[in-house]
Amino acid sequence: MKIATLYRSRLAQERGTVKKDWGGRVSVALIYPNYYQVGMSNLGFQVIYGILNDNPAIVAERAFLPDEEELSIYRRTDQPLLSLESLTPLLKFDLLAFSLSFENDYLNILTILDMSKIPLMSKERGENYPLILAGGITTFMNPEPLANFIDCFLIGEGEVILKEFFQTYLDLPLSTVKKEETLRILAIEVEGVYCPSLYKVEYKGDGLISSFEPLIPSIPSRVKAVRQVPFNGPLRRSRIITPFTEFSDTILVELSRGCGIGCRFCAAGYMYRPPRVIEEEEIFTSFEQILAEKNSIGLISPSVSDVPGIEKLTSFILDRDGEFSVSSLRANSLTKGLIENLKRSGQKTLTIAPETGSERLRRVINKKLTTEKITEAIILIAGTGFFHIKLYFMIGLPTETGEDIKDIIGLVKSIRHYLIKESRGRKKIGRIRLSINCFVPKPFTPFQWFPMDTVESLKEKQKTIKRTLSVEGGIGISFDVPKWAYIQSLLSMGDRRVGQMLLTTHRNNRDWKRTFRSSDINPDFFVYRARDLNERLPWDFIDHSIQKSYLKEEYNLALASIESPPCKVGDCTRCGICT
Ligand code: SF4
């Protein structure tokens, strides 16, 4: 099989692919650094593809990390990595734009550049190589571990920053202006643009950052993240439909962005503030159009049950012979009407996230959810119909003790009890599926100063949960792997020096252990060290409008197990985002 044949058969299954003539246009390879199926399941990636191609001056094509089958063909033929639409080597594009959602994909960026025969380090790429851009939630938080590889980060929400970036970029006399000058102009003129080569970082003897300064006075010393406020239409939706995604042949739509609860561990909750919803009328109009194309709609929101008028919106889909699925629900805001609609739509599993077993720890993380509310939600679900229940928990959270782990076990047993009790008279009882994840500290959250729990301790906690709950019937458990949580923590919380570890690991065939053995820098410095509230953090140069004093206040409230109020947009200026 040839790559061309493979890619053509993939394209033949898609609807909505854009094929543009290259003549006179700026070419952008939009890259998702993971497999096709993962990238195409990501609504953000799809939306960016649409925004780029809506601009008549741009031709955007997609590229992904090759899967095993593709990889063996590329290796055998030694051809450079190709774009999906026109089978053009990535090296031939004007711009490569990486869309990043997960830190553990960072190594894949280096694989993709290597396979494209493009030098990995920015400083080794001359004028003839494409300009390399990156954006996405992980880069809003902390782009520094990638600083040596990326020419230009776009820090902010795609709808705004891409428009502003290309307004300036397309006006540049690109055939005469040098790359260095291009970066300088972009950094000065476009809010949200961060070009790492234009900044210098210095470290103190203890390894902490002493200064982070622009090399040229006209470059802003802080980079302002940009947001789409107000959040008006049209509804962001999948541009391409393909059977090869997690949500096969479903059109995903974003009903709201940002969450007002304020969970202290949650990066998305802070990065996408303020909470915003699309106007109801706009949603109805878009649903009409989508249902004329496809009967399956995937509703995306930090919590679908929190969307105003959700019962009416989902009834609208069902009444037109459509079906819908939801990304997540909040136990506090579940209603019988919504569960009825989920049942009518054929949804078999409902997901809720207690996060922890104890009331105390739920107050620490600011979850605003009591055990009583969780129980009520389970009774409501089981009383309405047959559903499997998926529960998200997190272990290794700040202040967690052995008692909190026991409380997870106790809560799951109690949920099982209510599920059986409320399912009386039914032939089958739903199963419980636990997804137990390790806490990874994230920048720009109140938990950014806490260390990660140790890999050994997390493994012990996993064993305790598994030993106790796997003997109970009807409960399945999946754990994430603590050593990967450690790497994620390193890439979330690291500074530019972590980039060297990434490069070494790439050269070591992805063997992190070998890298750590030879590294001058101890990775535990970034992962296991509690940070001082006054230390300079690697991401402090990004201005998200969230006041550091607010994050510190939330950190102290967490230590005192005290919750803070949720967002009240229009009537609150607490964190600094709404003015
Ligand atoms: S200012 Fe208040 S309402 Fe606005 S995002 Fe911050 S906490 Fe939420």
C-alpha cells in the first residue's frame, strides 16, 4: 500500500473536506500531533481548519502523526511526511501550525518535524524552512518546554488570534522580509503572539528563574492572551464528518465555553474564563441546519447540564428525529427531563465527576458538590431508566490522606447500593465504570504551587482501590499510568530547560528513563517541588488577566478547606478577567 492510496481512501470517507488551489495563496499545514482519529475527534482542531480555509488568501491542509501502518510505509520509502489533502511534503508549506491539547503529545511534534526533514531547533532552521507556529490550551498555560522548537506561539482563542495574526502576516512583503524580522513585527503588532527567540531567560544558582526579558525594548515584556468576548455566533461545529472518529459520523457543536464553578485543579476552568454561552436562538438556527445534514449531534460544553434551556434544546433535536450525545454532566444540575431525553436518544452511559470521596477534599478543590447531591443524582438516573454510570475520580490531590482514599471506596459502594435499589424490577442493572486519574498541577490554577504526589504513593493508592473494589460485582476500574502523569507534570510545569530533556528523549527513542539518568537537571525539581508563593514561575510572562493575588487567595482557601463562590458574570470582578 502507498501513502497516497491510504490518504485518498481516508479522504473518500470524509464529508466537508476543503480542497483549494494553491496558486497565490499562503499555505498552512495544520497539524495535530497525534493519530488522525484523535485529531479529527477534536472540535478545536476542526474549528481552526474551518477558520483558516474561510480566508480566501489561505490554503490549509491537515497532517497527523502517522499510525503504525503509515509509519512503516514512510520508513520503507524514506519519503517526507505528507499533507492529507494534496499529498504535499510539509517542508513545502509556508507555515506549519501545531494544534496542542495534551502535553504528552509534545514528543510527537519532534517526530513529525524529523519525518518532515525539518531541523528540530528553531535556531537551525534558515530562511527556506516554513515558519513553525503552535497554539492550543497547553501553550496558553506554559509554552516554555517547547520554546526551542517553535518559532511563534499564538496564545489565545483561535477565532480571535488567527484573524489578527493573518491580518498582519498577509500584509508583510514575505519575499523580501527575513524570518527574524517577520517574528519581530508579529511580536510587536499582534496581541497574543509570543516568539521565544526574542526573549532571554536567566537562572539563579538554586535553579529558579531570576529574569525573563525581551531582547529588544519594543517587544512587550508580557504577552497578553486573547479571548473571544462576547461569545457570539455562529456556533462552532465540526467541519468534516468522518466515520473514523471517536464520535463516528456525529457533528460536534460547542454550546458554551468556560466553566464558572472554579475547581482549583482545573486548567480549562481558568484558561477559558469567563464562562460564556451561545444565544439560544443561534443554537436553534444551527441545529436546524445541522439536522438537515446529519441526524447525530454531539453537544460540547464544560457541563452540558448547566447550559440554560438544555431540556428544550435537546427536545428540539429529538422532535426532529435527531439524536444527541453529551460530553459531560454535573450531578448538581441534572434534571429528570434531561435524563429522559438522554434515554430517548439512546445514550447508554452517563458520566459524572465526584472527583473525590470526601466532603472535605471536595471543599479543598472547590467542587461545590456534596455526597448528598451525588446520591440524589444516582437515584434520579436509576429511577429514570437503565444506564451505566461512569465516574471520574482524582487521586494525589493536595492535602489528600489515606482517609480520602477510603472515602472514594465508600462512595463507590454507596453509589452501587443506590443503583441496585433504584433499579428494582428491572432485568438488568447498570455497571459502574471508574476512571481514576492522577492529579497533575497546572499553571494559572490555584494548585500551580503544589507538587505532584509521588509515583510510588499513587501506585499504592491505586492498589488499595483496586484490591477493595475489584471484588465488588458490577464495577470496572481504569487507572491512568503514574509514570505518564509524572511526564505530563514535567511538561506542564517545566521551563525552557525541559526542552533539552524532550530533545534527548526524542533521540533516545522516547526512553525518558535514559534521559533522566543522563540529564544535568533533576526532573523532580519541576514535578515534586512545592513552589514558594513568591517565586517567579516560567509562565508568569503570560497575561491572562487573572490576578495572581486571586490565585494565592484561592490557594489559601484550599488549605483551609473553604469553598469560594462560583462566577457571576456581570456582577463580579474577583479574578480580574471581567472588568
Ligand atoms: S471576574 Fe468573576 S465572573 Fe468573571 S471570570 Fe473571574 S470569577 Fe468569574
